[in-house]
Amino acid sequence: MPCSNDAVRRNIKKAWKCGDFTGKKGQTFLFYPAASDKELAAERVLVVGLGRKEEQENDCREQIRLAAGTAVKKAAGLQAKKLMAVLPK
């Protein structure tokens, strides 16, 4: 589960260990960063599962397209004013 931000990575790992997030395609995990996570300025972070990594480039693009749609729907439901996407490496 590659991620560029340590605070996000820690929260995903904690949810993974508890069984709250497995990374399945379309699964979401919303968390509110602790005030002590100074490197993470977001009020809330939504993680969207991509499922298993696809080998074909077009299939990988489709995974990301579907995840983006999931993120936008969830953000709209939360009435988020801003949305930033961080793609896996």
C-alpha cells in the first residue's frame, strides 16, 4: 500500500490491522487526521481501494478512473469544497 504521506500511511495501516480497510475495489475509508499530524493539513482524508494491481496499463487506468468516481461521489456527499487526489506509484 504505497503512499507518499507518512500520516496517511499510518492511518491506513491501523485500519488495515483492525480489518476496517482492506483495499478492495471501491472500498472507502474516511479519517480525520490528529492535530499532532502537522505534515497533513487536510481536515479529513478519504482513501479509496483500487483492488488488486492490474498488469495491463489500460486496466490500471480503469481502476483509477473508477476510484476517482467513488471519491467524487463521497466528497459530494460530505459537501467537501476541495478535493485532492494522490495516485499510487
